[in-house]
Amino acid sequence: MNKFEIRKATLADKGRIWEIIQQAIALRKEQGSRQWQDGYPNEDVVQSDIDKGYGHVVEVEHRIVGYVAVIFDVEPAYNDIDGKWLSDGPYVGIHRLASAQDPHMKGVGTGIMSGVEKIAVDHGVYSIKVDTNFDNGGMLHVFEKLGYQYCGEVHFRGASRKAFEKLLN
């Protein structure tokens, strides 16, 4: 398996990040999903992620192959879940996870989430909360593979999404 390295994104990474997100948008459309087909995420969101320190890139041999927003702040949409979270304490929220299609590599999503788990623990946070579209088979597989537990549904921009949590130790 490739060695994935995760690090904070810099302004110099913005162009590559936007390429990867555009590839993910196109892939979701090709798969018949409505996820990310409404102008979100966009370049302003990526800029905001970088400015706030949320943006992270995943590299293999110094080439950026993935992107994720790692957010230590409260996600307001997670306060209203149709279901129940595993914990009520501090958590890391994950958004805008995308992997490159040029080249497409197996394991990028898993590599990103494993890197996020390490970042969380390094910051003394032992819970990760994340959501995805019901039809995002790739992410659902990653969550299952890494032991994330389905907790219910949350709502973003008018759509229900599957919500997951993993407690780290």
C-alpha cells in the first residue's frame, strides 16, 4: 500500500485542491448523484478552509492526491441528529473529503481518514463525526472498513445525510 502523508494545506496548494474537488464533483455526477452538484463546494470554500486552518492535503511521494477539511469547531448541523451520537464531548468534524482521479489510487479515502484520526488524537480529541450522502458508496465503504458507527441522519442544505461517529482511544 502507498504511504499517505497528511499535512495542513497552504495557499500554494489551492489550485491542486480545486482540481481534485472538481474531479470529485464530476465523478459524483457521473455516478448519478446530486451530491456536490449545486455549486458547493467551490473555490471560496477551499480558500476559507485554508484561511481557517481546516484544509489538509494528503500526499504520496510529494504529489497531492486528496483533500479534507478537518474542523475542531462545533458543526451546528450535528446538534440536531435524527438518531443519537455515541458521545457528547469534543469531536473533530470532517467535510469535503475528495480524492484525485489523476491518478486514481486505491486507499486514498482510507489514508485520509486514518491521517485525520492521528491528528485528532494528537490534539487530545477522541471522537470523529462525519456525514455523507446515502449514495456515496466509496465513503460508506471507508467508514465501515475503519469502524465508524452509523448514528442517524443529519441535514445539510436541505438534504438528509448519513451520520457516523468513531471513538478513538
